[in-house]
Amino acid sequence: MYGLHQDVHHFNSFDNVRSLPLLLSQSNIRTGIIGKKHVGPQAVYPFDFQHTEENSSILQVGRNITRIKLLVRQFLRTKDDRPFFLYVAFHDPHRCGHSQPQYGVFCEKFGNGESGMGWIPDWKPQYYTPEEVKVPYFIPDTPAARADLAAQYTTVSRLDQGIGLILNELHDAGFENNTLVIYSSDNGIPFPNGRTNLYWSGTAEPMLVSSPEHLQRWGEVSSSYVSLLDITPTVLDWFSVPYPSYSIFGKDKVFLTGKSLLPALVSEQPWYTVYGSQNHHEVTMYYPMRSLYYQQYHLIQNLNFKMPFPIDQDFYVSPTFQDLLNRTQAQQPTHWFKTLHQYYYRERWELYDRSADPSEIRNLAMDPKFKLLFESLKTQILQWQWDTYDPWVCAPDGVFEAKLNPQCRPLFNGL
């Protein structure tokens, strides 16, 4: 669970949000969380069993896969006949060099047995050379980036091994054949054009679902669009827990915008549309964006397009970005598919045909050939904003007047 709850960011949900762990607890379902929990307040996100960085004296609880394994074992073997929901949130492969200097410069050294690194008994470190890594299209192909990727892949392998340990615990506790397992991530890789962006490289995430009750599609790959918003309705559907009728601001009813994924475990679903939203990653990184994937097309609206795209602190100190800065300043080749200036300064609207342009390089928003499609997708995003009570629905060229008859009042600011 991530919501910039830590440090100066202090993100909190509205106090009367009916969260997934709250609804499950109210339905006599035992809940647990291990690892990362960056969201609050506690009353909105209660768990019966909690071992996170918020209440654990064990540093890096989300990276120590042996510690996680033992906590999972403790949860699963507690004598309790209630159904359970267990949320395990690894810190890997998130960067940690700048915030945890006692573990060395790179996260991949934590727990490997070297001096000062500690030891994770269940972890068998897998190291990669810069020469053997495959560099994604959206990352500069430089020695610095290759070394950075090699380090990232080592932390990914620790995550992979940790997941294997959890699945073994599920098997040993006798729950393998009656438990729904979902694996996903919260954002794209922390490299240029990745995390904090709404480009495909910043939003494409793994989504693996395994159900012992849905054998029809075991081992199959779905092409349907899904998102993290679908996890809550899927879990509620699995437990047959209805979503309650309630309001937050005293008028409009709250509703889930996601959908249950269980039908897709039976047969392929006609899900061709998915929306995306970002306001800020850190509190100082205000850059609101909205996006829509429709079939092979991807539309992005950059609401603060007049300002430079902000950079989060741990990405800034990364070897890849520092190398990109240095090369740009020295006017040397960056071996990147765009310039740093293009990365900072973006058009208000970006439209890409991912079937013909998977790297999202050619912006078709102003192309006359795509005018009708562009206007149609803009209308869909706007309607989605109204449907979800998006406070940015009128930005950047209007002011949202919410009382009585909600409407956009023009600013006449030339946008």
C-alpha cells in the first residue's frame, strides 16, 4: 500500500473511506499485512496482523525474505477458522541507497553476507553483468545505465525468491488449493520515462492471478486491460462481500471504478479501456496527469504542461539519471530516445498509436488524420473525470465550481 504517508509527505485518505481491509474485517475475515504500508490513517486501513516499517523495529522488513517468510508462517499457522486476506508488500526492487546508507550504496548488497550488509539465510544472490542485461527502449544504453539495471535485476531476483518462499508457506499450511493469489506492482521501473510517468513504460505492471476454482484458463495470457483499481472488487467478489452504500461528502454515493477480475479467469473479456491518473509522487512533485488506453491508442493529458516535469529525489541520485544529466550538460551523446528538454517539457495532449509506435515517440494529437479519434478520446477522459468527481476536471483553463450545479468556470488564461 503506497500513498506517500511517510516523512514530510503525510498522505492520508479521507477519514470515512471504507477500505478493503476495513470491509473484510467487518465481514469476519482475518486480515494481515507484511512489509510496505505507506498509507493512512490507521483507522481507515486496520489489519489484525501488522508487521510493517510503521510498527517493526526490524529495518528493511520488506527486503528480508527470510523475515517475511517467518511472518507469513506465523500468520498462516495461527489457530483461526476465519477466511483470511494477507497482503505482502515487498520493498524490492525499490531503490534504497540514499535512504539506507548503512546497507551500502546499492540495495542488491543488503543481506548478502558481506561486511555490514547482514545476512538473509534464504536468499541466494544472483548477480548480473552490465554487458548481459537487456536495455529497454526507454532507458539510455550507457555503461552507467547498464550497471544500474544489473543492480536492479539482482533485487528483482530477491523478490522472486521471496515470492517462492511465500507460496511454499501457503502449500505447507494446507491453503494452496483454496486461496486466490494475486501478484502485481505499484508502478513502472524507476528509470527515465518509467515510474512517475503515465507512459506505457511507467504504468505497465505485472498482473498474475491464480485461482484454484477457475481451472479453465490456467497458464493462459489475457489481452484484456486491467488495473490496480480492479484488485479491491476482485477480492470482495472472491469473498462475496458487497460494497456498502455510503457517501464521503454528504451527497454523492461512493462507488468502485474497478471491476472484478474473476470473469476473466473463465473466459477472455472485452475490456478495451483503462484509465490512469497521477497528481504527484512526492509532495513537491505536483504534475497532474490523466490518461486513457483505448484499444491500441493511448491518450495523455498533462494538466501542468507549462512547467517542467518534476524529478523524485531517489531517482535523481540514481547513476542513470546522474549520467544523463552529466552527458546533457557536457553536450555529449546521451544514447536516449529523447532529449532531457523533451522529457521536462511536454505537450498538453499526447496521443500515441501503440500498435504502430510502441515506444510512444510520435505524438498524433495534432495530426488531422486522427482528429475524430482525438476528440472522441478527450470526451471519454472528460466524462470519466466527471463520473469520478475529479477536482481537476476543469484544469488547467477553468475553475471547478462544485456547489449546486457543478460546472467549469473559464479562466481566460490562453490555454
